[in-house]
Amino acid sequence: MNPTVIAVALALASAVAYATAAVAQERLATGRRPGRMPRLLLRGAWWGAVGLNSTGALLHVAALRYGPLTLVQPLGALTLVAAVPLGARLAGRRVVRDEWRGVVLALLGLGALLPVTAGETPRETLSLPEAVALAAVVLGFIGLCVRPGRRGRGAPGRGLRFATASGAASGVASALTQTLTVALADSRAPGAALVSWRTAVVAVLVAAFAVSGLLLSQSAYGSGLGAPLATLTLANPVAAAAIGIVLLDERFRGGPGGWALAAVGAAAAARGVVLLSRAPRSGAGVRGRGDTVVVRESVVGESVVREPLARKPVVPEPLVRDAAVAVREPAVHTPQSSSSASG
């Protein structure tokens, strides 16, 4: 089979796995009982989402085995296209117009950013001091993103900040993974140490940032699905590209035209995120049904039957009338009872 076809199929399967995981995480974060992280660790649905994320990552790596990064990475953006309608479907609603517009703008923005940021595999790797310094800087950035604010758990701004932090953590994990791969390959050379300090430290950093990205995304989905997922999808490659340009001697492709294209793409993506942040939240929609009267209509012959989804107990009218009569009866019949007793 054509390697390109295999790469496309694996990338699409990876996008579906990531989308399903994102929807599962969002429903855990905005459901009727949105538990905190220690409680989530005891729930099977959380570990199912972790498994889906792991499956998506493995499929993505397998796709890169058969196709170039410039082909596989854009297909990964289809996660957003799959997640938004899937989340709406499970919430029992339709995808609104702003959601579709937001998805399209986010994809156009990502499509404009990737050609100028995605280049060939870097020849250089991070040294141990560079890896540690990078980890310290990004940890400081994540700390700024997740600092406590005035708004609550479900505020859109909080979700976008956590999503940005998650994307940055995942981007750092990707950059460090490339360094770890080269370090492991060098350890196989004759006379080389089996495990060097560089390999061990970078491996720990990769695991730490990968787990941090997953936990931060879980917190981000507390404000909804579309906007945090779009922000995360954009922040990941941008963070990885920034690391490559600053530390790995990569070049921003396209010259002045590339900068202009990137600026247009960033503006389009930002507008898409804003539109997605205005979309109805799945958790809010589910909880809101108990507060409003929702009526289902079905036609039987020529009559229309209306059935409320959440009906309150209704007392039949005959029972109400009987109760009213029973209340009045003592006052009306008391004299008769007394006279009959005296007779």
C-alpha cells in the first residue's frame, strides 16, 4: 500500500482518538458531578480518556513513520472538526453557526501557521543545561497561566489560560522527545554509556511535561470544549516551533511573506477561538434542562400530544375537589349531627 495513504489513515485515526478523548474530558469537567483531580483518578471514564489520548499519540507517531510532518501535522487539526459535533451530539443539541465559523477560522489560522513554522527535522538537539533552562522558563510561564483568579472554575478566560499552558507543556514535551530520541540512538554506539545523565534527565522532563499537559487540559475543559481545544491545538505547534527557532537553530520559513502569513493566520485563529468561546457549554445545557420546561410534541392521527420531559407530580382534580369538600363538611353538618344525637 502507498505509504502516503497509510500516513493519512493513521493521522485521521489519531485525530478521532484525540477528539473522543477531548469530549470525554470535557464531559467529566462540566458534568453534573465535576470532581477534582484526586476524585477523577478514581473514575474509569478518566482513565478511558487517558487511554484514548495515548492511542492518539501512538497513532500520530506511527503516521510520522510513513509520512512527513508537513502532511501529518495539519491532519491532526481535524481533531477540532471531529470533537465539536461529537460533543454537541452527546449533549443533545445541534452545532450552532458560531461554532462552525470558529472551527473554520481556527483551521484556516492553523493552516497558515504550519507552513512557516514546520520545517525539516533539526540537526541539533538540546544540551542538558539547555533542557533544564527550557523546563524552568516554561514552568514559570505555566505558573503565570494557572495563577488563581477572581473568576470561577467555568470562566472562559480561565479555560483559555489553562489550554495555553497545556499546549505549551505538550510543545515542550515534543521538543524534548526529539532530543531524547537522538540521545537514545547515541547510547547504542560502541563504547557509549548505556544511560547518560542527559538521557535520564530529559526522559523525566518529557514524562513530567506530558502528564502536566494532560492534567492542564482537563482543567481547561471546565469552561467548555471548542475554545480550549482550539487554543491547545494552536499553542502546541507554536510552542514547539518557538523552541526550534530559539534553541535548535531552525529558521522561520518564508521571509517577510511568511511573517505576514503567520500574522494573518494568528488573527484568524484568535477570532475562531473567540467564536468558539461563545458557544453553549455541554454541561450547562444538561443542567439547564431541569430549570426550564422542555416540551416534546408527537402527532398521533390529527391530535398533538405534548409531553414535558421533566414533569412534576400532578394531583388529579377529583381528589382536589374531594379534599375541599372534606374541609367544608364539618362546618356544614355539625348542627345536624348534634340534633340527631339529642333526638
